[in-house]
Amino acid sequence: MKKALVTGGAGFIGSFLCERLLSEGHEVVCLDNFYTGSKNNITHLMKNPRFEMIRHDIVESILLEVDWVFNLACPASPIHYQYNPVKTVKTSVLGAINMLGLAKRVKARILQTSTSEVYGDPEIHPQPEGYWGSVNPIGIRSCYDEGKRVAETLMMDYHRQNQVDIRLIRIFNTYGPRMHLNDGRVVSNFIISALKEESLIIYGDGQQTRSFCYVDDLVDGIMKMMKKDNFIGPVNLGNPGEFTILELAEKVIELTNSKSKIIQKPKREDDPVRRRPDITLAKKELGWEPTIPLESGLIKSITYFKKALEDLA
């Protein structure tokens, strides 16, 4: 059994990862500054003697003894990461430096959650790991995109220079329960608007595509990557099913039995036109591919958001 540190462990994906690690018998230290994470996501874990919560910002260093480091700490939705873009860059870059320093000192294996955003508005479709991306370094999304790209650079350099045992994953759009109610990402936005019978807003013509991976599938991929020897990545983790934003909006309205209308607004700056992972490498190296279809995942998410809205009322 391992002692695992999960930064951003009270967040959407982080809380599911903490849960999974505990279910496998590991010890978990959850680190979060609660900028986008929530105590509600981990309250049910607090009574577990193998779970420890520390309120901490990874921009500051910390001394811990662990075997595994999962570095998830960083706001991932445009609303949150653009609110304080300088802080977003610091979280990605200084956070990576601090966690790599910790891993180097205690000889821990460290997994960095990078993102499909490193591919920017891609000119190659679907996106393989060997594609270097098309990112605007001075755009409003660059605090997140470039922050994650630098974190990847740091991971590789610590590996080459200091032999740190790294793992690099690139996460594509992920959704599910425990997403922030005002997360700002398309799945939660659409579900909440539909449940409130409000208009669903599409930016542009709605023909831009995304691939949506249910959180349980993603956590499976993360665990497989951390346990895999002699493979550092990067590896894409996402669902290769590709849907237009318009198709997603129509599906959410159908599943919620909502009377909501779909309205269009101008396209957002630097919003990628197409996004779909090539998961050939994940299948080959990890034996991983998603199993939960979009409709099943949406139904589970709708049930969660319905209750969350009722609890607020």
C-alpha cells in the first residue's frame, strides 16, 4: 500500500481520485486551498483513518513524506482560471516546481495532470501525443494553456536532469457529479440551465466539437498510469466520441425534459474548433479506454445537479 498525496484533492476529479485510492487501501493526504475545491466533496472521507486533509496552496512549498504525488491542483474552467490569470500561471508553474522538488527529495513517483489545452486550436485531428499544438501565447486562455505546457517542460527536465520518476497525462473534457455549480464548463452550464428552464447559450454556430469523458473512466486511466512502470507519457486520457456543442445541448434538453431554448452568442476568443483525443497510446500502454457512454454519464450528472439545486433552494 502507498501513501499518496493528491493536490487539488477536494476538487471535482481530485475527490473521486481520493475515494478510489482509499478504496484500494492506500493512505491519502489531500491538499487543497479551496479556491475551486469544496469540503462537501470530501466530507464523507473525513472519518476514514487513512485520509488526511491539509489546507494549503501549492504555490508555497510543503514538507511531506509520501510514495506517490498526484498533481491536480489548478482551476480548470475558463471562468475560474481567467478570474486571476497570474495566479493560474503560478499554480501551474510554481506548483509543479514545488511538487517536483518534494518528489525528488523523498524519491516519490509524481503524476502531472496536463490537459488537451496544450494542443490549443489544433491543426491535426484527432490529436496524437506527438502533436506540439497551436496555442496563442498571449491570448486570454494562455494563462492555463501555457502554464500547463511549462509544467510539462518542468516534469521532463526534472526527469532528465534529476531522474525524478514522472508520469504525464493529458486530460480531455471530463464531466460528472461534484462539478462546481458555477463551474462555467459546457456540460454543467447546459444541465443547470436546462434544469432551471433557462436558455442554453451556445457561443458561435454550435458546430465546434468536444469529446466528453465521464469522471470514473478518467480516474481509471489515472490509476493505470500511476501504476505503470517504464512508461512516462505523455498520454491522452479522454473519450474519442466526438459531439458538436449543439448536439450536446439538444441531448441535455431531451434528458432533462426541459422547455429550454438554445440561443447563440458570438464565438469566444481562441475557442478551439475541434477537439478529440487519439487514444491509441493509452490502449496500447495502459490497456485503457472509456466504457461509459455520454447518455449514461449525463443521466448521472443530471441526478447530481438536480439534488444540488434542490439543496440550495
